[in-house]
Amino acid sequence: MRTVAVLLDGRLEVAVGSITEFRGDAVVNAANSGLLGGGGVDGAIHAAAGPELLAECRRLRDGPLREGLPTGRAVVTGAGLLPVRGIIHTAGPVWAGGGRGEAALLASCYSESLSAARGRGYRTVAFPAVSTGIYGYPKEEAARIAFESIERFLADGGLPERVTLVFFSESDASVFLRSR
Ligand code: ADP
């Protein structure tokens, strides 16, 4: 993972690489409502965190999240073997053309995840580009929503101190920097 840009007076870092390498207080997982793992960044996080993460997700599904995690919401688990304190799972919207409230739901993923981080006292949090992989959200629009949501949340000066947006490829980071 390497830094490619620093924005918002140092409070927003843009990086390229795998989010599983992030060292800090928390990583956000672009999960699905089922919470029991999947492809993309979700698969990478579960693989790196180890079986304790899946076990904790199963306990959530057996108890407080019997119906799954609603789209746009976030829930925190332990980090298993990842070098962070916690994992914030959020369920992004599946892109369906833009007329099904996708923008508000994606903004909610960022604000709910940041609220969860603040609630836990996390100072440093890394996000992947939620919904822009298997869920098909157009990357330019997702970039604007991510930037605006993070900027708005950080405006009151509260935690987290620094947010890192981790893009899996150089070109995805470039799209973000051009589109935000
Ligand atoms: P979604 O289902 O929310 O679209 P995906 O995991 O398919 O989730 O993709 C979300 C974004 O995460 C995509 O831009 C994808 O390239 C990126 N991604 C995949 N693996 C990783 C990883 N290990 N670290 C950071 N980003 C990743």
C-alpha cells in the first residue's frame, strides 16, 4: 500500500494497494447483507483476518442481525489476524441505474461507517471503494459521493483524525482524484 495523494489538510489520504495491508485502527469491509463473506475486498479481508472473523459474523447473524445487515448500514467486529483494532462492515448498494436510491445508500455507507469509527474512538480508518466492484457502481459517481460524505463527516473536527481511501489499482485512484 502506498500513498498517492493527501487531501483535506492531511485528513484524507489516497492510497493504492490492498486494504489488508493497512495499519491503523480500523478497515472498512465492502461486505454484503449476508455478512458471511464474498468475493473482491470482502474475500481478501476474510482470507487475511482468518476464521475468527467468519465465526463472529455468524454469531451476528444468529443474534442481533438475523435478517442480515441492511444496505447503507455498518457493524463493527474484531479484526482477527489483521493488524487493526476492528473491522467495520458496510453493505453497499447494488447499482441498478441510479433510480433506486443508490446515491443516498452509498453516502450512508460512508457516514454510518465513520459514525461507528467515532463511537469506538478510532483515529485512523481505511475504506475501499464501496460498491464499485461486483456491485457495479460507476466509479466517477462513487468517487464524488465518497469524497463529499467523508468531507462532510470530518468537518466538525471530531474523530477519526485521518481517513485513508484505498484503491486496488493506480487507475482507480486516478479516477477518484479526477472525479471528486
Ligand atoms: P462491491 O461488492 O461493494 O462492489 P468489491 O469487493 O467487488 O465490492 O469491490 C469494491 C472495490 O474494492 C473495487 O474497486 C475493487 O477493485 C476493490 N478491491 C478488491 N480487492 C481489494 C483489496 N484487497 N484492497 C482494496 N480494494 C480492493
